[in-house]
Amino acid sequence: MLGDRGTDVRNRRRAVGIGALTLVAAAAAAGVLASRGWPGQDDASGSAAVASAEPPGVYGAPVPDRPEPTAVATDAPRDTPAPSPGTAQAEPAVLITWSGWDDALGGVEVGGYADLVESGGTCTLTLTKGGVTASASRPASADVSTTSCGALSVPGSELSSGTWEAVLTYESPGAAGTSAPVEVEVP
């Protein structure tokens, strides 16, 4: 039993010693690189440059020939400006994400969005059955990647029983679009 314990202690000491040697070797290598420069970091005369003890791009060390940053999609303004007179309107895709009769509401509820990001638009839900129409509108709100219509509802008192066709439209000074129709059952 005592022999096993002694072996464990020797193995632990050996592991600690190897770890310490590894750290010493790494420190020595860093010292050599700091005095000679990092590979590929030459000055104009061809001799090794000693600009930093860090490799290029690490901890603020200079990065040679780094291109200037360019604009990215997130640099664009969040809201789409209104077009100038005579400019064509955008035609965003308008999608219905849910629809149906809501017992608690006592009416038809439809939700959706327009596939663009802007402020100042209006969403309109239009329900049609035969020659009868009923509608509801509300302001749209810009979201992270779309313009949300939220929930639009038409009370059951304006609807008769049966199958109605629901269409969601989005309109703003700079864009207009209409969803594909979906069928909604009114009890």
C-alpha cells in the first residue's frame, strides 16, 4: 500500500517538473522571438524587425499592410427613406404568419409582416366573402429584420358564418405589397 502511495507522489512530482520545464521553454522561445522578431516581420532592408514582443494583430501590436475597413450592412440607416417624387415604390413581400377565429376575441385575428425594415407604414387586413368585405388597419412597426403588422382583428359582429378570404396589405410612402390570400373559417 505504501509503495503505491510513493509511486503516486513521484508521478505527481514528475508531472509538476515537466510542466515547469514546459513553461521555461515557452518563456525562452518568447524571448528569442522578441529579440529576433516574428517570422515574416521584416523591415525594408531585409533584416528582422523588432516592433513588438507580440505577433502581428495580437494585443494591439501593429498589423502590416492591413486594409482599411469598409462599410458593412449594419452601417446603413435603419429606416428606409421615402422615395423622391417620380421614384418607383418598393414591393416588399407581405406574409401572413397566423390566421383564424379567436373565441376569446369573438372575431378573426390575422398577423403578419412586410419583408423590409422601415417606419411609417400601415397594415390592413381585408376579409372577403362573396361581395361582402370587412377590414381593419393599424400602424406597422419596424423590427430587427422586417416591418411587423402585429395582430389585426375583425369582430365577429361584422362577419357571417362560413369561409372568408383574408389578405394582408402593407403600404407606406415608399413601399406597397399584398400577401397571398388565406382562408379563414367563421363559426
